[in-house]
Amino acid sequence: MQEEINVLKVAKLARLKIQKDKEVYFKEKFNTIMDYVSSISEVQITSDMKEKDESQQQIYRPDQAEDSPVQPDQFSDYVDHKFFKVPQVIE
């Protein structure tokens, strides 16, 4: 069973302005998306699908830290003591 979607709450969280008359339209769209997502749980996965393909396990390089020759102040004017300045997003 699908949960009721509060379109205005979702819009507020996403910082979007939705007109009251468009609420029904977006509710229908959200329901379509949720129906599609819920259909994923209906996919049958057989035991042979669960086995790893070992050939795909060796395609990544080892994760090692490397010093970069580029410094942040070389590509941004919004750097303060090696940190990027961004607008406040939490009130």
C-alpha cells in the first residue's frame, strides 16, 4: 500500500514554490513515480543472478590519496583559509 504524499511538504523541503492549483497535478505525478519505484520490489531475482561476476571486480584501481598540484584558490575566488565559502542553507 502506498503512502499519501504531501505535495506541499515535499515542495517546501525542496525549496520549490508550487501554486495551490497545481497540487493535484504534482500529486498525480508523484504517485506515478512511486508506483514505478514500488514495482522494483516485484522483480524476481534468481540464485544465478545473485552470483558475482568476478571479471567485473578487478576494474578499479586501489584507493590511494595523492597530493594535488592544484590549490583551491587557483580556481575559485570564494576560498577562505582553504575552505569554500557557501551561502548558509540551515537556519
